[in-house]
Amino acid sequence: MEELSKSTVTLLGVVVGWLLGQGSELLRSHLKNRKLVGALNAELKDLQAHLEKSMQRCAKSINTDDAPRVIIWPHAITHPIYTQYYPEICLHITSEQRTSINLIYGHIRSFNKRLSRDYAPQAIKRGIFLAYVDAKWAYELIDYYLRHNGKESLADNEAKIREINDDFQGFADKI
């Protein structure tokens, strides 16, 4: 068997070293991306809990007969992972997941805007109802996203949409 020359061994060492370096960088990048996607999913679970409390506050305020004096105003929702890291995360999730996530955060943005508006006393219940609608949609979208890993759309589930709309109708009748 022929011996390899020093230059061939050196060249092979450089190539193997380069491949190992690239492999470790790819692994590091993959682990970071998984961590960011996991952080977004954890944030969605936290948002869901916050939305549940907000919906309860809205429902209690809508059901009270002594509005606007007894309105329990929900708190605005923050979402630091989405705000800071979404441009990076969106490169590593599917198109369906991106669509679902953007719908969720669109409803959260709308919910926060509704909470920051200044309502006339006779329009407070209506404003709370509209905030409830956004909170409910965001909550249900998160639930659907987490259960199906963003691979199915809530828009395709007519029975669930009908159930959500019936809930809205129950509150709308009280306004």
C-alpha cells in the first residue's frame, strides 16, 4: 500500500477539520433554532393562560348589571419572544405554522388596542365585548395550534367555529 505524502495528509487534515467545524456550527444553529421554537411555544401557553383570565374578566364585566362602574378591565398582553425573535423563528417553521402564529398575534394586537381605547360610558360594555372576541379567537387559535402543532387550521373546523360564534352571540344579546 502506498504511503500518503505529507502534503496529502496535511490537506486531508484541513478538509476534515473544516468539515468538523461546519458540522459543529450546524449542530449549534439547529439547537438554537429548536430552543427558540420551544420558547415561542412556551410563550403561547403563557398567553393562553393570560387570555383565559382576561376572558373571565370580560365576561364578568359584560354580565354585570351595574356597568360601567363595576367593569373589571383586563390587562394588556406582552409577548417578548414573538416581538424579539419571530424574524429568526419564522425561517424554521412551516408556512401553515407561520400563518397560525400571525393570526394569533394579530388578535392579541387587536385585543391590546381595544383595551387602550377610551370608551364613552354607554359604549364600555361593547368595547369589553369586542376585546372578549379578540381574546377568545386568540385563545382558541392557540389551543388549536398547540394541539395540532400548527399543521391544521381552525378555519377548517366548522363545528368549532360555530361553537365560538354561539358563545359570542350569548354575550352580544346582553349588550
